[in-house]
Amino acid sequence: MTKTTLIKTLLLFVTASLSFTVNAASLDLTGTVNYNANGFKGTVSQVQNINDFLPGAFEGFYVAKPNPNAMSAAHVQTALTAAGSSFVVTDFFKIDSPVTNSLNTSSLGLSFTGFLMKYGTTTLIGLFSSPISSLDFLTHDGKDVSHIAYFNTSVSEVPLPAALWLFAPALMGFLGFRRRMTK
């Protein structure tokens, strides 16, 4: 065996082992359902291992080749209903071409219980049992994410110390104003 053949064999083995490592996290799908309602159509499946891609999600869905391609709040609701989920989509905020695989809405004072990411011709949806404001997500098949969306937002709670600093001066002002009025 020549040195060149040995190097080629070794490179082939390393490449094959890396491809197995990259594809190790695959979607575990169940309950595939076709839907065609409200002007939307596609196939939705439940993802059993959603935490591999969206850590902390209690329920996940995979929509293959949705039509139209970029899902809206109404389209997500149609797919979730077809899959038998009782989750109700209330709002929807889309971000095109995210630069990182993370989302943090704490600077906006928002938390969310729904998250969507679109990559290739598919969409992955994760639902959370309690509101979160930060998520580090992983893509499937290493494809680029064209857009993400977070939905079912709520205003994050203001920490007690900050609330006191904001509320105390106003309360003292009202007490002083009342005292001035009674004199």
C-alpha cells in the first residue's frame, strides 16, 4: 500500500465519521397529518425529540414544504390545529435572516411561549409550557435559517427592586400633594 493510498483512505474515513457526527441529531417524527384549510396546505408531524433542537420546548412540530412557504400566524395556527394541538397563536413577530442561532427578547421586555424557524423547505415549531425570553436553537441538517419568529408574547415581569424605585417617588409625591391640599 502506497503512502498516497493510505492518506486517501484515512481522509475518507475521517470524512465519513464527521458526516455521521453532523447528522447524529435527526428528527424523531410521529403523527404525520396533511392539512388543506384556510388557504394553507402542507404536512405537519409531531417532533418527539424537540429538545435536541429547541431546548426547553414541551411540544414540537415539523412542517414539510408548507404552502405558502413563509408561514404566518394564521398558517401556524392551521397546522397546529390539524396536528391536534390546543395551543392558540395570539401574535407573531418575524425576523428575516437571523445572524446567530439565538434569540433574546429580554431587552424588549418580552417573553414568548412559541418559536418557529424556517430552513430549506421546512419549518420547525417549538412550544414552551412557561414563557421564556432567551433561546439558543440548533438547526436540522445544518441548513441556513431564512427566518425565525416568536409568538404568544407577554411583558416580562419587572423585578421588585426596580418597581420600588419607580413606584416610591410617585407615591411620595401623591402623599405630599394630598397633605398640601388638606392644609
